[in-house]
Amino acid sequence: MHVLDRFDCSTPASAGALTRASFLRRVALGAGATSAVMVAVLGLPPRPAASTPSTQADEAILNFLLLLERVQAAFYAQARQAGALDGELRQFVDVVAEHERAHVEQLVEALGDAADPPPRVQLESATADAARVGATAVALEDLALASYNDQVPHLTPAGMRPALRVSSVEARHAAWARDLAGKVPAPLAADEPLSEDAVRAGLRAAGISVQEPP
Amino acid sequence: MSLPGWLAPYDRDGAIAEAFGVFTRRHALHAAAAGVSAAAGVHGLAADAQAASSSDRGDVAVLNYALTLEYIQAAFYSEAERAGALRGPLAEQARVVGAHERAHVAAFRRVLGTQAVAAPRFDFRGTTEDADAFRKTAVAFEDLAVAAYKDQIPLLQQPAFLAAAVAIHSVEARHAAWIRRLAGVLPAAHAFDDPLPRAEVARLVASTRFVVSRPRTTGAGAPRLTG
């Protein structure tokens, strides 16, 4: 089984996969697809209480989201250059590449001087062939969405509105990528958020190395 | 996306306006004349007045609005499944998405308890019995739900409600992409999705004439479809 499947909640996770993946699998396998939203709706915090929203906290959150957008933009740009794509997968890569580029631009503009410098992104064999491009797109889009869902509730209203305009587009990308890969586009009734640490681990598991300047 | 005022007459009995909390003078007069104070009891905004704090009150209003949108979607997919006119990937979409929308209804009803607005009665005017009409209607509903959630989420005060609404918002976006692909249109047409204000959503829903009666609590008026 490919490491990317660890982040596909419709596929049974291998032994030793991340706790989050095991949890998602349990939910997907029938422990109740609605339990996640029930838990949240019933007043249990999705994670330990975070700090009060502030402009300063927004900058840290938006910089992490910028990192994810830059990783996605780098991936799709390389996938386009590598060629070897045709049909709807090529259309998907062309359309989504432009979206991610626009997301990067908007975040850089919003952050101004507070924007982090671009990281070095190494994609290894992620764009080697159509199958790898498709599988990596599924992993990246699901990870990006899970990160938005985790971070958005901690933004100030001023930071939240623009982030929400992007997060649903990431969700559309994720559903499209999953459909192209033969996976259920919307596997759960409520999307699970993923912490920054879990998302970084997910990128590593997908064979993507991100080196940030000091 | 705004609709002309001539669509307003299709909101029979002010059901849409009531379900979406858009109070009109006509509705207020109608309610007063009929002496149906009981109607206020099933109305989400009426329940607001009993809530403890202003932030709770605001959250209840938002959740009841979301619940109303979920009622419509759940009933739509449930009816389409029962009608049995869908085949293949489209039937699969209706089955999976219908289960999600029913789960959303159950979650909101559970958390709102006695403050939950009741389900209206629906007439989907044949759109659940024809694959092409179903596709077009489902695309409209899902894109509308994404835009509606996006507009309302920043208004929520309680972190748990915020997290739940965010988690549902992205699922609606997945649904939208899924059905758009089945309808032969780009699943993600733009780099940014725009929010849609509540009054605009109410106008669009009213234009469908799908909601045919306000929620009732007793006997003969019980919802025909509750999702």
C-alpha cells in the first residue's frame, strides 16, 4: 500500500499508520460517520483550547496556509512541466495550478511584509507519471483542506472571511482529485481538521520535503 | 444572482420568509390576525428570544438557518432515492450525499433541541424524478449551500459550532464538485468562492417554489418529508 493511502479515510490504514488515520478509518468503517460533527456540535472542542484570535495570531496561521499553497503551487507547476498528462487529469492540473497560484498571490498580498520567504520544496517522484500525480493531488488537497478547517476557526473575522473563500475551493479540488482517482469524492459527513504537525507529517509521508529558510 | 421581486408571490403563506427568518410586514400581520402564536414557537427566531445571551441567540439563529438548508437538501435527496429514477454514478451520489445531509439535519436538531425549527413541507416539482432535472437542481443546491455557510460561519461565537459549521461547509463544497462533474461542468470553476447573503439565499430558494408550507407542530400539517 502506498503511503498516500494513510491519508485516505476511505481506505483501511496499515498497521502503525498515524493515529489520525486510524481514527478516520474507524469513522469511515461505521463507528458513525456523523460522530465527528456530533462531537463538535455537542460542545466538545476539536482540539485543546487555542489562544484568542488576534492580528498577530492571524499572521502565523496565514503564513502556514501560505506554505501549503506554495507547496501545492510548486507541485502543480512541476506536474505541468513534466508533461505526460492527458485527458481530464491534465485539465484538472491546469485549472488547479492557476487556482493555487492565485491563492499564493492573495496570501502574499494580505500578509505584506509579514509574509514568510518561500520554502524549498522537493517533490521527489511525485510527478513521475500520471498515477503519481493523481495520488499526490488527492493527498495534497485533502491535507490542505484539513489544515484550513483546523486553522480557520482560530482566525479573527477579518482573517476568516478571505480564508473561507479559499477553503471551499480546496474542498472542490479534493473532491475532483478523488473522483479522478476512483475514490469517493466526499467520504465523510463532516471533514476532519488536522493539526499543523499532522499536516507536516502528511507531507513527508507523501514524499514531499519542505525546507523553510531560517 | 439576485432575483426579481415578481418571485415573491411564489412564497406561499410566507413559508420561505418564515423558514429563513426574513420577517415581512405581511407575515407579521397574518400571524397576528390568525392569532397563531403557536407558529412562533416552531420558528427559530422565536426561540432566540428565550436564549440566555446575545451570542447564544445569534448562534441559534445561524444554526436554524443552516438546519433549514439541510432540511431542503435531505428531503430532496431522500425523495430522489425513493423515486428510483437515478442510475449508476448519479444514484451513488444521491445515496452518499443524501446520507450526509440527513446526518447534518440530525446533528443540528440534536444540538438545538427544543429550539430547532421544524421541517417545512416540500414539493420538488418533478426534479427528483428525472435525472437531468435532478442534476441541475443538485448543482444549484450544493453551490448555494457552500455560499450560504461561507456567509454565516464568521457570525458564530461558540468555538464548537464554528468547528462544526466549518467541517460541514467543506463537505458541501465536495458535494458541489462531485455533482458538477456529473453534470459536465467544471467542479472548481473559480479560484475563490464567494459568500451569498441570507436574503439572497432566501430569494433563490423561494424562486424554486419547493417549500410549500411553513413548519407545523400538529396533526394534518406534519411534514410529508423530513429527510
